Amino acid sequence: MKIVTHTLEQINGVEIYPIISLIIFFVFFIIIGIHVFTADKNYIDEMKNMPFDDDDDFQENFDNQLKNKNL
């Protein structure tokens, strides 16, 4: 760990990197929060019920992909 601290001490302006990282994290978190609260409720319900839907087209596509991989 001593080598890491020594190396970081030698870099000019290294103190800005944690600040930039924190800003990027909070901007990403805020964007995801806005997306969640403004998402279309019908789309959310559709995605929520997707595992319970009996979708034959999906199963056929999945089976065809498996067959193509085995060939």
C-alpha cells in the first residue's frame, strides 16, 4: 500500500479525481432516479408481467437459436 500512496503523491492534481468520481456517481444516480419516476406505467407493468406471459414466439426463437448453435 505504501507504493500506491507514494505514487499518488507524485501526481500533480490527483486530488481532483475523487471529486470527479463523486460527481459522476451522483449525476448517474440522479439520471436513473428521474428515469424511474418518469417511466411509463404501462411499460413497467408489461415488463413486470413478462416472466408470467406464455409467449410461444419467444420459446420458438429460443429453440431455433439452440438448434443453430448445435449445428
